[in-house]
Amino acid sequence: MTSFRFEALKAASNRKPVAVPEIGKKSEIFGSNVFNDKAMRQHLTSEAYKAVRSAMDYGTKIDRKMADFVALGMKEWAMSKGVTHYTHWFQPLTGTTAEKHDAFFETSFDGSDPVEKFSGSLLVQQEPDASSFPNGGIRNTFEARGYTAWDPTSPAFIFGTTLCIPTVFVSYTGEALDNKAPLLRALLSIDESATEVAKFFDKNVKKVTPTLGWEQEYFLIDDALAASRPDILQTGRTLLGHVSAKGQQLEDHYFGSIPTRVLNYMRDLENECMLLGIPVKTRHNEVAPNQFELAPIFEETNLAVDHNSLLMDVMQKVGERHHFKVLFHEKPFKGVNGSGKHNNWSLATDTGVNLLAPGKTPNSNLQFLTFFINTIKAVSIYEELLRASIASASNDHRLGANEAPPAIISIFIGQQLTKVLEELEGVSTGKLSPEEKTDLKLNVVGKIPDVLLDNTDRNRTSPFAFTGNKFEFRAVGSTANCANAMTTLNAIVAKQLIDFKKEVDALIETGLKKDEAIFNVLREYIKETKNILFEGDGYSKEWEEEAARRGLSNHKTTPSALKAKVSQKSLDLFSELNVMNNTEVEARYEIELEDYIKKIQIEGRVLGDIVRNHIIPTAFKYQNILIKNIKGFKDIFGDDYEEYAGEQLIILKKISMHVNELNAKLHLMMDARKEANVVESLEERAHAYCDKVKPYYDEIRYHADKLELMVDNEFWVLTKYRELLFTR
């Protein structure tokens, strides 16, 4: 194993940058492997094209006959590009993507020549075995049936030699078994509710589209070095390892010159993204050593979620060509920044207006304030649910550490908008005087600048910050499927907009004018949402205390945070909007608890294996050398040997102490695991793993990391932090 470490270091240090050929201008190759509008116009009949466009724009169903024509055109296009197989590409509740490839090739029963076939029925629906996917009790254990159904709003694409068809994944009884189906329902709900509110300001608005721009942070580690670490391979993070003397303290990595090998990886990745229609635009070094970021131009939310899920797969596959292991874990290394996936969210109308961007007129700014304040109101009501939407075993390590936002959900809006809200708070009840109307329109609403001063000060400690024309949900973890956060965010805002319209309509019926009614309702919302607004340091102890006084939740662990998902308030929300029924919500709660338990369980097993089979034997080997050395001194100097071998004796005793502590803590952890495993209640078992098992991991790590500093470097079996983070 020791030699494995040094062999890995030798392999990593001898890597040469992989040459990446230019394949054309990005504008020319963009979407070449996507069955997009251009491809559909070329390969579909006009009727088939209209049917798909109608499904994409208005959600209308495509009949089976027309589906046959679509399938034929899709197959011809794909085969012209060398495609041999097709798959329904879906996002089960594993957090990753899934695919089963089938060949176009078919033989005939009568012995005639084989042909390439792809029918409408194969395009629209398939029946993969659902038994091995998490379902939370939705399907019976003896039933394997689950169905994938084509999602025409997300275009098919080619990856390698396979035609990938984005689909939803549902059970035999129709409940969603994936992340996409609830998201689509939430997007439909906010489209309907936001459109109704937008019509207060522009009667021509017929559709509102939620948009999403994600930021994908990640670490790149040489694949040989990653292979030398059992913890990285099995858990995605380092369970052990003393922090490097040099980390990120010099602040010399962020936005620095991109290493050549990494840059070639990024170029290769961007080429693949362009072909797949993923509009990546920004690449740079992140704060921690060997940490990087990739960000796209924003897109319609469903498509953006698909693109991010696809991207994470593409990143790993491109990484293989460059001998890189891509680490998406939120906290793969102790002592340096973790990785997030900021979700930048906004609402756009079919008339070309960003509803969360200040305008140039009082009317457009009142529209902006309406959607702005309603979003704040939604978050203030459902902050616990929003926290639950980003809960995971891996994100627990990140929240509240090294520039990541805390577990307390709050909103940063900046000084300028705070002053605007304070002005609006003073609006009188009921009808406004002519002077008030003039003052509001000219001096308050009318003077919101296009460019807000606080745009550049996003407050890195804020989990949910307004950044000029969008909200940035900064607490989302780097491994997360964006659908979870986006389903929740769009659902809570949809619900709030429905309630807002009811309140405004009720006031209008009493005789108030539309603007007066809107001002009156917004005034009350401003008063009611002060608890969620926070401009200061989210890391401070004072904020924790202040947040508690404000009644905000502070769920630092996943088992605690997830409980909000199955609260009556959450069940009612999802049910009312037809996003998820109670069974679907409760199933996801069960699945996420199981996922948490299994991940902590795996970490415990891996930690035990490394300590027992690698760390302690290495310590014993080094002890034997020290003992031999001390015996030599005793043979030479007799009873005076301690005067000359004093340091060796101290080290020997310290190693023994740490080994004994390791053994003791390891046994205590194993006992705690055994006790947790027999707890019948899933909820209680998750808490047992969280509260009784996981605390031992840091205690074990402490003693193992101390041994790393004492044992001869030549003996140490695990690749060290300085090697993992600075070998490029």
C-alpha cells in the first residue's frame, strides 16, 4: 500500500496535458448533437413539428400516430450522426441519472433482412425494471413495473453513439419515482399563478417561465492519487488526513492562472457541452487548491436541471480522458472551502420581461416589487421546507463552514432595497391620498435604479441573496440534483402568488384601485417578513441567537432538517398545487432518510477498514523501528540510554497512546453502529447514526491525523493532503 501511494505520485507527476483539438466556433457547433428546433424542422413533417412545438409550449399531448412520425424523424437524424442505440434518460431518486440502452437493430421473425426500427410507442413510453430504484414504499416489493414517459419539453440529445430521450419516471399506479415529474408540475403551477399576477401590470402576458442558472463547483484530483485513497473512491471525500501546511490561506488560487492540464480538461469539457447544447460560459479557479467552477447562461428551469444532471456525468467521462477524478462532494477536504451549486432563479414573461429586474417606469418597478416581496414572503413562510430541500449527508459538512452559508435560511437584499421596503411600509391603510400616490410613484417606486449598488455585495454568508435581477439560492450543495431545490422554490412562490392575488382581488372588490390594493397588501407583507431579512455575518454566534429570537429554524443536520418535508404545512402545499400527493412526499422523506443512513454507514465502515488495516499496522511498523533504535542505544549506553533516546521514547509513547485511543474509539463507533442498526423506526435510526455514530468520526480522525505527523513519511500509506491538493 505504501508503494501504491508513491507509484500514484510518480504517475501523477509525470502526466502530460492531453491535446484538445478545436472543433469549430462555439456558435457553429452549439447544439449539434441536440434534436432542437433546427433539427426538427429538417427531419419532421410540418404536422409532427407542430405537434412537438405545441407540447413544448403549451403542454398539449402528442397522439400515438403523430409520435410515430416524430420517432421516424428522430431516428433518421440520429443515425445520420452514427447513432446505434437509444435510451430513455431519466432521473430516479438516487440523485444521479439512469439509462438502459437498446439497439435500433431488429430482426424479423420470418427470416427477412434485419432492419433499424424505432416506433412512436418506443419513443413515448418504456417499461424499465423499477424494482432496484428507491421508491419509498410507492410500489409493491413484488412488482418490478415502472414507466418512463417522454418529456418533449426537454430535447433529445446524442451522447457517444446513443440517442438519449429525456423522460419522467413513474410507478405503475402513476406516482412519481423521479425528480423531474414533481418539478414539471411545480413549473406549471408557478406559470399559472405568476401569469395571473403579471396581468395586473400587462394584460398581454400569457406565460411566465421560471429560469435557472446554476454554478457547478468541483475538485479535480489525479485519478491515480484518487485510486490510492479508499475513502475518496468509496465516499467521495477524505475521512482522514492532516491539513496541508499550505492550503488556501494565501488566497492565491481564486481566479488565478488555470493550470495547463486543467485548462485542457475545461476546453474538452466545453466542446462536449457545446455539442450537447449546454450553454456553459464561465470557467475559473475557485478558492481552494484544485477547486474549480463552471457556470452557464441561464435557461428555462426544466432544461437547466437536465443540463446540470447531464453535465455531472459528462464531467466524469471527460475527466477519464485527462486522468482526472472529479469530486462533487460538498466537503471532500478538511480545512479548505467546500463546493456548492448556487441556483440563480428568476421569472421571465413571454413578452420578454424579467419580473425580478427593476424597470424604468413606476409601473414596471411596482411589478418588480410585487414579485420581489412575494418571493421574500414565500421564503419567510416556508424557510424550513427550503432548508429541507437542500439537506443531505454531504451538504451537512459544508453548511456554515469556510464561506458556505449557514443552515439558517435568511435573505440578503442590500441597503438600497431595504430602504425602499422601509418607505413602502409607511403606506397608509386603504385609499391613498393624491400626495401619497405621487410620492410613491415618483420618489419611492419610480426611483429604483436599474443597477443596484448591492449587486456586487452578495454577502457570502447568506443562503438566499438577491443579486440585482434574480435570487441566488446559495445553500444548494454541489452533488445535488437542482430539481429538489427548484421544485420547492417554485412551489412556495406559486402558492404565495395565488394567495397574493386573492388578497388583492378582495381589496379591489371593496372599492380600492388596483395600485392601492397592491400597495396595501405589500405593506403588510413587508411587516410580516422582517424576520427573514438579514444583512450581517451569518457565521456569528450572535446571528444564531438573533435567528432563534426571530423564530427561524436552525437545523444543522439532515435528519432534523428533513422533518419539515412531511409537516402538515408542506403536505398541504404540495397537494394543493398538485406537485406531489401525500404518498409521493412521504416516500421521498423515507428515501432521503435511508440515503442518509446508508451514506453515514458506508463512511463508518470505510473509516474502520482504513484505521484497522492501514493506519494502525503502519503505526506498529514505525514503532518497531523506534524500539529497535532504542534497544541499540541501551546496548551502547546501558542505563544512561534514556539521556540519548529520550525523544524516541516520547514519540513511542505518543504513538502508543494514539493507537490505543484509535482502537477504543473504533470499538465504541462499531458498538454505536450495531445499536443504530436494530432501531426499527427509520427516523430514529437516522438520528441514531447522526447523533450517536457520526461524532466518533471526528474523534477517530483526530488520532489518525496525529499519527500522520509522527510516522515516517516513507511509511505512511495514505496519499497526503499536500499531494492531493497541489499535484497538477
